[in-house]
Amino acid sequence: MAKTIKQFFPCTPDNRTWEEINGELIIYYGQLNIPVTTEENWRETASMLSGSTAFSSYAIANPDNVQNWQDWVADFATAVNGKTS
């Protein structure tokens, strides 16, 4: 059985670029070999994470069902962290 990652992801898309978020994902989940991608290719990173068995116990959104990286990152943080207020 794959090991599930249980970790807080403290980053939100507010006032951040995709490159900053991508870097934070690499810092927090680097053991997953997350790719460095440009904003235009954000779905590559998002697909890798949403399809990872490490996150199988979380409801990580499929990036094909999300309009932009900001919404996907907000959904990712909520899925990993749980809802806040």
C-alpha cells in the first residue's frame, strides 16, 4: 500500500505567481519529484500531484476540471489542510 502524505500546505494563490507556488510544492513534496513548470504548463504539475498515490486519501481536483491554476491550488490546499473557517 502506498504511503499517504499528511502535511499542511501553507500556501495560497493570493499574491503569488505560479512559479512561487510551483517552488513551494517542490519544497513541501519534493520526494515526489515534482516538475518545474511554467504557468502555461501548470496542469503538468497539477496532474502529477492529483494522480499521485501519495495523495490518494485526499480529494485532489483533476486539473482538467479546473479553470485556472489559482483555483486548483486553492482546492489543493483545502483538500490537504481541510476547510478553514
